[in-house]
Amino acid sequence: MTKNTSSYFFYCCVLFWTFSLGWICLADKITIHKSLNLFHTKGLDAFFQLITHLGDGWTIVFVSVTLLFVSVRISVLQIISYASSGIISIVLKNSLFSDCKRPYYYLKTDATFYTMSDFTYFIEHSFPSGHTTSIFALMTLFALAYNKSKGIVILFFLCALLVAYSRIYLSQHFLIDILAGSLVGTGTAYFVFKLLNDKLEKFNSPLVKLRSNHE
């Protein structure tokens, strides 16, 4: 049951990856970006500026620390997943793809480009999306660890996808950037979980309980 339930998260990922890759092969990234940014409102601007912070490094660190009081095992797995996927993302951003520009670089002089006031648009280091990498690593781990029902794991995927889309809505990344980030985050978290989960089984208790057991 556990494997089958968790697999719904990965089914959704595969559908997303297949759709995204197919679109990327058929159109250039600027055309795709414009297509994904046709509708904006002040309410959505505020919503996506808020929701995108779920992929921030500080947010992920806060979640990892909080998990110590739920399960040390899950917290350790999350910290390793976040660190590993983050390192991969940073290396890609600053070495192989250091010249990749963000949407604002190409569209800042486009009269049809929607911009938000009091918002900072970045230009450099577009590929891959770090926020997407982080949130997909976190939600992948949750899908593997907390898989009571199909609905829950699908909700984890939708959360990751929403944060990923926020990067497009805010014109901080292209579709290809969030595709790459989701692949790195999901792949890294899956590998870490499969490699270390059983080995950390003895730490499957809150930090407070583990400490009391050793006193």
C-alpha cells in the first residue's frame, strides 16, 4: 500500500515533466513564458509573492528544524535532501549554466510585459530554479514518508507545483528552469530516502523523546 500510494506523487511528476518537455521542444522559452503569464491581478500578485517563500532556503530550514520535534529521522532526511539538491542547483547555476538569464532580462523593454511595483526582478542565474528544487525535494520526501492516502500525496505535488509556478508568475524563471529544478529536487530526495531511510529507523521519534530515552 505504501509504495502504491507514494507512487501517485511520481505519476503526477511524470505527467508534469512530459508536458513541460514536450512544450519546450515545440516553442522557445520566451513564447512559453508569455503564454504562462497572460493573466494577472493585484490579488494574485500578493498571493504568489507570499507562496513563493515556501521555496526559500530559510523556510526549508525552519521546516527541517520543526521536524525534529516530529521525527528526527524525517528531519535528517530532509536536511540531507535539501543540502544535496541545493549544492547541485548552485553548481549548475554558477558553472555550467552561469550565462543563463532570467525572463526580466529579455522582457524588460517589452511593452506587453507585466511588471509589479515594489518588486525586485533578478536577471542572472536562471537555470535551474532553486526555489523549485527546494520545494520539490521537500514534497517528495513528504510523499514518501507521509502517504496515508492518495489525496495527501497528490496535495504534496500540487503544493510543489504551485510554488514552482509562482516563479514563472513572478517572472523569476522560465518553464525550463522549474522543470530542471523539479527533476533535481525530486531525484535527490528520492535517492536520499531510499539510501538512508532504513538506516535511520532507530531515530523515528521526536528529539525530546530520543533525549529522554538516553537519560
